[in-house]
Amino acid sequence: MIGIVNYGAGNIFSLTAALKRQGIAYGMINVPADFDKFSKIIIPGVGHAGSAMAKLQASGLVEHIKALTKPVLGICVGMQLLTDFSEEGNAKLVGIIPLKTLHFEDRIKDKVPHMGWNTIDFENNCPLFKDIPNNSYFYFVHSYFIEYDAHYTVANCQYGLSFSAAIAKHNFWGVQFHPEKSGKAGEQLLLNFSKI
């Protein structure tokens, strides 16, 4: 069963609707003891990374997330929280994956935010993308991106520059796009995560 970290900074309704469509059982993590109830964890997130980190710290869950050995998936801002630092609010984040979250502005000539459907290119044979064709379309809405790094990037996206569409380290994965809003490919990714 998947536990969703409920810290007040995620669009949980669309995520739970997608999990229901795939027949994936889930519940909410509100306090540290709830982590023990679930075999896999999702950290959702929308909005401002600095504010999301403040809410996560206030929840008292940060140290418990860092100690997890079961599979964890961060989505959008939930992915960014796994990195060391975000330019959004100049915030120190959870620091599981040693990368930075940067602003598109002044780095690209394209429109900011990056919003809509875009293809991604898989790398490093990541289990999240099993049975999903390479260069599938996923839905993005973000003004900040995680720097590309060949070691941690498991999918890249091109939008004015190459950035990490998905990252991984040990039992932690993150996706910048919204799988719950990405149709068949996104729901396959959630199903793949439920089976890791």
C-alpha cells in the first residue's frame, strides 16, 4: 500500500484519483508513526519549494523521510524537496539527492513557466519507466528545474536546456512532471512505482 505524505503542500485529490483508477491502495501519512503502515511512500507537492519545505519541517516528518529505506517517489515540488537547495526562496531542502533546483528565468529564451506536454528521454534503465515508450509525453507545470546530472538523472527533458525530468538515488525517485495528469503513460508510471 502507498502512503501519501500529507503536509499541506500537495495536490492530493488528482493523485488519489489516478491511484484509484489503477486500483492502487493508498492512505495518508500525517504523523511519523504512519510511515510504518505503508510499503511505499509518495511525497506530492505544488507551489513554492521554500514554503513547501517550511510546511514539511513543521510537520516533523523530515528526519523520518531521510531515514526511509522503502521506495519513495517525489512528484513535482515533492521531487525538488529531495534535492539540496532551491533558488525558490533560497531554501535548504531535504538533501537526499545532491543537486540544486534552479530558476528557468535568465537561463532560457523560452516562455516561463514551462507548462504543458513535453517528451522525456529515459536514461539508466529506471524501473519507473517499464512498459512506457521512450519519448512519451508527460505533463509539466514548473518555473524551477533540477539541474541535469548524468549520475542521478534517469530521464531528461529539453526546454531551452536539458534538465532532469526524473532523478533517482537508491530507494528515492523523483519526477518533475505530474504523472497523475499525464494520461496513460503517467498512470503506468504510478503502477510501476506500486510494484517496485
